[in-house]
Amino acid sequence: MSVTQSFWSVPHRDGEPPLWVCMSCLSEVFFRKVPMPDCPSCHGVSTYEAFSLEAIQDWGTEDLIAKAGSAEQAVMPEPAPSTSLETAP
């Protein structure tokens, strides 16, 4: 039986970074949400702090940086495909 992970959403506040890192294991990061009831890796409770992607890149492991980048990209809208109007010479 598969268990679905539930999350608490974290509302955006001006000036607050969007990525929430588990400070117990430093291996999980989520974009404006935190898992409930605990961290899926270490089962830490209430151990999340907000960081920007740039801050995580300063101190995080390669795996954490990759997860942070993926989390941020997953919520960013994809740019509309550009249509090029090239004319033949």
C-alpha cells in the first residue's frame, strides 16, 4: 500500500525565502510547504527554516542544491513557446 505525503502550505510573506529546508537532516527541501506530520527522511518535527536558492547553493550539498532547484522549477510557469518569423533571403 502506497502512502501519499501530505503537506502544510506556507504562505508567502514579503522578504521571506520560498524554500524550506529540514534542519535536522539537511537533506529535504520544499517550495512554500512542509511535510506533515514530519520529515520524510529523518522524521524530524518542526525543524524547517526558510532559505533562498542562492543561500542553499552557498552551504548545501550537491543533492540538496539539486532538490532545491527542482522544487523551485516545479512551481515556475514554463515560458510560452516563442514563434520565430524568419523570412528566406
